[in-house]
Amino acid sequence: MRSLFYRLQLVCIALLLGCSPNAQPPATQQSHTQELRISQSKPARKPGMIVLGWNAFGTTPTYIEQSSIAWNMNVVSPRWFTLDKDKLVAGEVDPNYVKWAHKAGKQVWAFFGNKFDADLTDNLISSKKTQIKIADKLKNALVDNQVDGLNIDFENIKEKNRDDYVGLVATIKQALAPHNIVVTVDVTRTNPDPMWSGSFDRHGLGKVADYIVMMGYDEDLGGGGKVGSVASLPWVEEGVQLLLKDVPAHKVILATPFYTREWVTDTATNATNKFDRTMVEMEQIIKERGLQKKWDDRAKQNYVEYTENGQKHQMWVEDEESMQQRLGLVDKYGLKGVAVWAVGLEKPSIWSVFGLPN
């Protein structure tokens, strides 16, 4: 599964300036409004539930503006740190954002990534001494700036580094624990790819980290086939079930998408291209073209399509109704909370689905 951070980078930059191969279009045209109304009558936020939002590809003023709209998000994760060949850890905390977030009642869990560089990751984390140095650099930066947590997102890791990665997380946790700094680790939804999934020892990571965040998206890139939802509910739920075999529910956070894909198929050749679309872009397409949403009862989300100039456009929509379904999994399995990729891609009204703050 290719990382959503990599795949959506161009979309995010623009905004901030900015299923199965056999899946068929849903036949039902029944409105799902009644079911949504029923589910909205129940509180969406349970006590202690984490609602985490990633900030990416922006500046502090951008993050503050976007996170202010997300009024009931209680944890922000700004993309501040990456592995570095020379410095070991590159990047820095912006104390102004920490100050703003704390005043707004939000915790800050700084993002720490590996730039999806398998060789760099191998060179640095295979040494215990280097692991200690990395942990020490992170500790100094986080403690000095009163940061509440760390979100570790290493993707595209060699299978031989499976144990090294658990060792790194354990070393970081050991360094941060005396300062009550939370350590969370992102993992892909289980899929056949050895480097994007097989390299995660989910059981081992679950033992040493405070929380494991399952990236519940990119079904089409994670063994689900081609044209279809970014994250159909059955696919996401199966991923949760698989993860719970290795990690207890109270340690699991389900990450959900604030984006979708537009699939464009040439009706003459059957050749298909895909384009990432934010929630805002999707709403614009639906409005401008006067499209009618249809409920896909398999994917558990709305679907739209149209054909123009010999090209068929298909989109599984991320909106309040699909988000209700995903939050339902958090309740059903007693998960610790939900995360969203990424703050700034959504339409503001989506936040009403997450319920009142704790």
C-alpha cells in the first residue's frame, strides 16, 4: 500500500496555497437519510475518545486556521520530524503552535516519519546506538517545547528491519515515558505487500507503544483490486478484526480518509486512470454536475457516476454518512478513537459527526 502522505502531497500543497476489480455500480437508489438521522441521534463521542487530525504540508498559520474549524478534534499531529542521514532527526517544533493548541484544549502529538526511504531506515534503525541517539534527540525537542506526544509513521520498511523497528519504538518510549509523553505508531491495514505491511510486527509494536493507529484506507492499493472505494466498510472492518488479534482494542485508533478517488475509464479501451479528490472537491463536482448520490450498501457509502466524452467517471463519496459508518466501528469494537487524514481536506460540516468534545 503506497502511503497516503506521498500520494496526496500534491493535492495538499494545492489546497494550502491547497474494491474489487469486479465491483459494479450500486443498483439501489434508496436515500440513506433516515439511517443517518437515526445514527446522529446517538452520541458519537464516548468519554475519553481520541479524535486525532494530521496537519501536513503547511505552516503554523495554516494549521491554526484549519484546526480551528475542527472544533471537536482533541489531538493535532503536525508533520514536524523526519529521519535524516546526517542529523538523524530533522525538523523542529513550532512552540507557537503548541501554545495555540494547548489554549484551544488540544494535545499535540508531533509527527515523525521516515520519508518512505527503506535504505535510510535500514541504515539508521539497525543500530541500537543510533536508536538511542534518535530517541534522545526527540526527547529533547519534545520535552523542551511541552509537546504531549509523538506519532511515528514509518512506511516502506524492509522485512529484515521488522524487529529493529519495534526496538526503535521501545527505545523512544523508554526515553519519553518519564516525561509522560504519549507514543503512537501508524500501521497499514494488513495487506499482501511485504514492505508496506509485512514489515510491521503489529503485536510487538502494540506492546511497546501507547496506541496503534490503523490507516484504514487505500483499499485499491492494498490488495483490494482497482476501481472501487478508497475504503469500503467491510474491508476496513476486516482490517480492524485482524489488528485486534495482535493489539487490544483500548490501544487501537482507526484512521479514516478525508479524501476519495475519481476513477475515469475509457469506455472504448477500458483503460482506467485515478485522481485523488478532497471532500471539498468532491462536493464541487457533485454540485456542478447535478449528480445524485446513490447508496452503495456493500461499501456503506454514497456513490456517484457520470459519462462524458467517452469516459466514465466513478466516485465513492466520503461524507457525513460514510464517516458515521466508520465511527460505528470505533463503537462496535471499543476502539480508543479515530484519526483523520488530513485536516484541511474536509468540508467543515463533517465535524458535527464526531460529537461534542469530552
